[in-house]
Amino acid sequence: MLTHSLSRGQRQRLAVASILSMEPDIIVLDEPTTGQDRGHLNKFLARMKMLNEAGKTIILISHDMGVVAEYASRTIVMKDGGILMDAGTREVFSQPDFLEEASIEPHLLARACNDVRGGGDVPAVLMVGEMERYLGEEWRFVVWACCIGCERCED
């Protein structure tokens, strides 16, 4: 099969598979979510997470803040070629001023927590499961209801 007959997502997966076959210690992924459907994306990112846990360094360049929040342990926020912030992902998402300065809009859950945090002792929450644990079982319906139709939420 000729590569030009493959979809964009298929070409991207083929390129990554080709690189992975060389077993590099460092893997740089530039916008890996482009052209991927949710199913392939979840499998791909789960594989990258496994490789990272096995000792590989994964550098993910992305504008998809939901993916960053879910998979990155460290986040570097850049603007005009310079570094604005280099910290743990939770810390980065809990400081909306830095994100705004870099023209980055955090995903919905991080924005909601940042809005609420100003009025009390609310932790930096990155994923729906964390919010559910923080709020408790009686709030589970409310958390899921606000995410109906959200591509980031899983069953």
C-alpha cells in the first residue's frame, strides 16, 4: 500500500511506529493528536505513557490542554520562543495568569477549579475522577452532567 493512500491519522501512526521500531530513549511528539480519532488517540497516548513508565523520555508538543493535563507530569509554557513557566502540570494549570500570558486556555475542568479556588481551599484538579474524589459520591452526577458530550470524559 502506498503511504499517500493512507489517511492523515494512519500516516501519523505509521511514522510513529517507524520511529518506535528504532527503540529511541527520547521520543518527541509534535501535535500527535492531529488527525486522530478518540479511540486511536487513547490507545496511542496509553502506549506513550507505558513507554515513559518504562524509562523512555516523551516530549509532547501540544495545544490540546486536555491531553496535557491527563498525560504530562511536567509542563513547560512558552511564549515567543522563551520559557514562561517550567513546573509540574498541576502547578502550571493552577496559575491561569501564566497561561493567559501565553495565550493558552486551560481545559474546562481546570478553568472551573481556578474560578472556584479564589473563594476557598480548592485543590488544583486536572481530571474528572479527581474532581469526583474531592467532591464526594453525592456530587458524582453533577460532575458527569457538566461533561455530557465532552470528548475528554470516559465511561
